[in-house]
Amino acid sequence: MIHKIKLALGGFALLASAGMVSAQSFPQREVTLIVNFGAGGATDVASRALAQGMEAPLGKPVIVQNKPGALGTLTPAYIAKQKPDGYQVGVVTYSTVAIMPHLMNLTYTINDFEFVAGFGRFRYGVAVRADSPYKNLQDLVAAAKTGKGIFFGAPSAPNNLAMFELGRVAGGKFEQISYKSGTETVTALLGGQVEVIVQNPSDILPHITSGKLRLLASASPMRWVEQPNVPTMKEQGFNVEIDSWMGLAVPKGTPKDVVDRLQAAALASVKNPDVAKRLESLGVDPSPLTGRQYEETLQTGYVEMGKAIKAANLPRIN
């Protein structure tokens, strides 16, 4: 009987050892990184730069796939249902967890993921045409308090929240005209369809450089490094700012050793000077956050965005 017990314990030890070896040897094949927006956009290009930088630390290829749709929420919904083995990693952005749950019926929650890392922080700016009579936010708000108010263009939240919140705290009237993308939004501003937009550096910097657009304010918590003399909305006297991040997540239940391995690779990639430079060229600030730090950022954002969306009285999409 004692002999049998020893054999059983020995077998259990072998199984435990095999499990440890499996986790320690991850990955044994290529890892797929699924991006929640289409090819060519800032999120896609930034994610591809990150993926390339992760390959050396992981010792395996990182294959990028795009799964756009439903304002970026299709990828999180897909990732939440995948096998928790670390081989399918999703780009789960701030908007899909902190904003969209307040506006859409979704099949996932923040609790359906193990967060791997945060890697990029978007910046936003308030821009008008170069020939616009509005030289600063005070001019814009003054105009919003007269006549029909100001029409602004935005593809979705959080871009539109900046103008709605500005209207709320300053008392002006800002009406949104919706567009499908940042590119369409910029085109609408250049064509005179709207008077102001809130977009990322990659969308508007080329037009600022060419002299077609003017940056009135940074809508982010910080000034733009490319336009250091342009103050933030808060610095101009309006208590308004918006924020957004990019990060990685895997399905709930993925082994901690596997998550840690992915986290180490992602953080090493963000800190790689070549990757950081590519992110900066998109107007994205390289922002290495651990999985725990990124999850905390999303949880805080969920509460803050919920209040902002309620104050702006934004209607639910579905």
C-alpha cells in the first residue's frame, strides 16, 4: 500500500513538473496579436510596432491580425471567449472598456480579462482652420454662446466628450456632426462642414505644419511636445480633459506565468528606443504600464467616463 502511495505521489509530482515546464517554456509557437481597429490607423500601426518589438524577448514571431468593427469592441468580445493559453492576445483599448460599456450592450466586462500591459497613451487636440476667427478657447466659447452655437466634428467618444464637457462647464452650445474616422473628420473641417474638431496628432499635425489648421488647445492632461506653446484646456481656464490608452489583454484564467512572460515582452518592447520612436511619430506617448497598473487605469476611467457621459447626456448606441 505504501509503495502504491509513493507511486501516486511520484506521478503527481511529474504532472506538476510538466505543468511548470510548459508555463516556463511559453511560447512554443507564434503568438497572434489581434488589433481592434482596421489596418493603417494609429492603433494598428502602433500595435504592429509593439508586436515587432515583442518578438525578440519572446523568441517567437508575433503575427498581427485586425478585427475591426463595432467601435473597436469586436476584438475584446472575441478575446474574452478564446482559450486561455496566451497564444491569442488582444489590443483592448481604453474606449472599449471605460467608455463603450456606458453606450453599448456588450458581451464582455473588465472582469473577463487578464491584463498584460499598457503601452501607449493617445493625445487629443482642439483644432480649427487657420483662417478661423477663433484664436483660443475663449473665442470659441464666446461664439458657442450666440446664435445656433458651434458645430464640431468627431467620430466617437472620447473625442466628442471634450466639446460636450466644454459646453457644460462654460455654458456654450456645441452640436456634433458624426464621421466614420479621424480622416473624414479632418476633411470635414478643411471643407468648412464643421468649425472645430478634436483629434489626435497624427490626424492634424500635417495640416498644422502646412498652415491649413491651427491648434487651439491640448484636450489631454498634458501639452503636445510638437506644439509646446499651446496650452491645455485646463490651462486656459476650462476644467476639461480627455484621455485614452492602448493595452493588451488575454482571456481570464490564462496562467500567471504566461501573463508575466507576455508582460515582460510588451514592456521591453515599449522601452525599445526604435519602438518608442515609432509610437511618438504617431502622436502616441510610449507609456509602459504593468497589467495591474493598466487595469487600475481602466477601472478609474470607467467611473470617470460614466460621469462625463451622463453629464453630456449621450444617447446609448444600442
